[in-house]
Amino acid sequence: MNIRLTTAADLDQVMQIYHNARLYMRQTGNPTQWASGYPFRKTVEEDIALGRSYVCEENGHIYAVFMLLTTEEPTYAVIDGAWLNSLPYLTLHRVASTGEKRGMVDEIVRWALQRSQNLRGDTHADNLPMQRAFERNGFQRCGTVWMADGTPRIAYHRPPADLPKMVVVAGTNASGKSALGVELAKRFGGEIISADSRQVFRRLDLGSGKITPEEMQGVPHHLLDVVNPGDFYSMADFQKQAYQAAEEILARGNVPFLVGGTGLYVAAVADGYQLSGKMPDLAYRAELENYTTEALYQMLLEKIPTTDVEPKNRNRVMRMLEKIHDGDDVTPSKCPRFQTLKLGVTWPRDVLGQRIDARMTRRFREGMMEEVSTLLKEGVSEEFMLKLGLEYKLITQYLTGVIPSEDELNRLLAIAIKQFAKRQMTWFRRDQDIHWLAMDQDPIQEASRLIQDFLS
């Protein structure tokens, strides 16, 4: 079997293959594909002149026509979660074929890999030979591309041997991770991407523990204050924006530091979760709201008896039920975009408890109660504030009379935040790749040594 660039002498055979493929599409339930006659003869002549097209042939018979493009193929209408980094990729695109010949697709993929180590491609969901050829040659699924006629295709890429590097600093509330991230970013020319599900909202400052401009010490911070309170913002939104911020940081020659305590946000970026980005079914979400947390958890157990979701974590239980309802993967597959050094910050439990209490006292003194009151007065819904949890939920309940006294508010806050910190640690402890820093010793020196080795 011979793989070679297309020449002008091949034009009639190539156009016949396109014609046959268009007929096949009409007969197999995809009538809009190439319905207007694309690709036109002039387009194919241009591709041949640019060296984009090549053929797979044996004994003079052309079996398939492929393209290797340095820019986006023009029929992609939407690129959903795929190929988000800015590395110099070439795109492998099978245009049409007269039939399969054993080993043909594998040969094509290997041939293309000789021309670009950073290769990507796409294929229909029912094109198993192409999928298997990609996967046998080290490709990974990385999202979906949508053709102009609305047809979805599976996107693949072959991660380069040397992924760009990112440092992760993760930990609980009041653990000092933000200050540590700033100090380390200053030392290593870094910029910080905040991984906190509440700090993305504008005007949620004291209650979310948002770092102040003075505390940033001139280190650029990203993904703070990106949406208004009450706006919909998903983990998929965060991942997409974090990827973009990291690529921009790398393009400036700096090191991206992912710093935060929202475990799912950290994992979505550091581990490269493949997310659908679907909008939630709001009617189904409203239906779930009618059930108690215990009832919701029983519903989840019926569907996934082995689930490890915390039974009392209402939001997580609901999100899992929504994923099942929407047909998403409960455990997302992973396609990392970065090589990561993961650092975790830890304190003895009694010390962390004291830090949580001291920070709570300081934030009340700085006006946290007034922050919540102002948000409610300015029209932020009570429902939104309650869903934020912790400080925002309990202070809202106090201001609306559900919690009868300030003493009771303080008591409930102390319990809730410490329980939440415990859940955060349980989440992060499951990640065997995290190197834990003892914050009551010399974390900066230890972290600096690890980062120096990592970046070298």
C-alpha cells in the first residue's frame, strides 16, 4: 500500500470518491453532508496545490483521500472541549474512501505522525476503524467537534511528550494556601489561577475569603470576579477559562499556579477532566429540589450502589443524579493538558480549628454580615445565597430570621466550616500525587525545592 501526496493527475478519481461518499451519506441518514456539492473541484485543486491532500492507494487504485491541515477545517461549526491548547498541531482529516482495506487507517495515522508529532484528528462515532487506529497509535479522546450540518464527531489528540508545566497549591479553608501561592509565584515567575467556586462571583469577597489586592503583592491573579452573583457558572465554564488563562500565562513565559480549595475545580484542570459542557436540565433540577437530602442519596444508591459521594453533601448528590439523567459520564475520563506538581497544605487539626475561628472573627469585624445584607438588598436572590453554603447560607438564614440569634449563628458557623474543611481534606487525600507540606514547619523552603526540581 502506497501513501503519497495527491497530484493533479488524481483529480478525477478524487472527485469520484467524493461523489460516491455523498451518495453514501444520503443513503445512510446523513443527507445534509456535502448536500450543496462540497467539496467543489476548485477547492480540491487548491488543496492539491497547497500539498494538503494525500491518497492511500495500491496498484493504482485509490482507497482513501485524507487531508493534513495547519488551520481549522472549514466545516467545523463548533469545537467543544477539544484541542484547547495553542501548540502547533496539524489536523488529520479523512475526507472520503471507497472502502476499507486491512491496515489502511493505521498506515495513514503512522504516515501522518512522521510529519507532525503534535497531531490531532476527528472521526464519526460509528467509524470504529478510525477510532481504533487513533487509539492504537497513542491518541486520546479530547472532546467533540460539530460539523456545519450539526453532525457530532469525536475529537482526538496525541499529547506531546513534554506537556507544559503547572504548579498546584491545594488545601482547606484558612490553611494559608493563598499566601503560600503568592510567595511561590513571586519566587518562580508565576501567575495564579484561583480555583474556588465562590470567588468567581463579583462582590462575594469576605464570605468567600477572596484574596485582597494588597495580599496579591503584585502577582497577577485570574478567575476572580468573572460573573455576577446569581449567574449560571459551571465546572465546565471554569475549566475552559482556566485552560485559556494557563495558555496565556505560558505564552508570556511565566508559570501557571493553580491555587484553591474547590476539589472538583482543581481536578478538572490538573487532571484534564473531559466534560460535556451541557446546560443542566433545570426542570429536572427543580424536581430534585423537592426531595430531602436523604431521599436524594437513596435515589443515587439505587443507580450507583458503589458511589463514594458523601451522603449529606446535597449539592454533590444532586449533581451526580443530574449527570446520570443527562447521560454524562459519572466518572469523567481524563486527558491532561499539563504536567503538574501538586502541593497540598496541611496543619494539625487543632491548629487548623484555631485558624478557622480566628479568620471568622476577623471577617465579621471587617463587615461580612454587611456584605451579605447588601447583596440581598441589591436583589441577589435568597435561593442563590443559600446554595453558596457555609457563611453565605447561614448568615442569610440569620438575616431572614431562620437562625434566632447571633450566638447560634456563630456556633453553627464554627461547626459547618470545620466539617467542610474535613471534607476538603478527605477529597484531596484521595489524590496520591499530592505532596503534603507541613505548614507548621518550613513549607516555603520545601515547596521551593520541589518546584525547582520540577521546573528543571
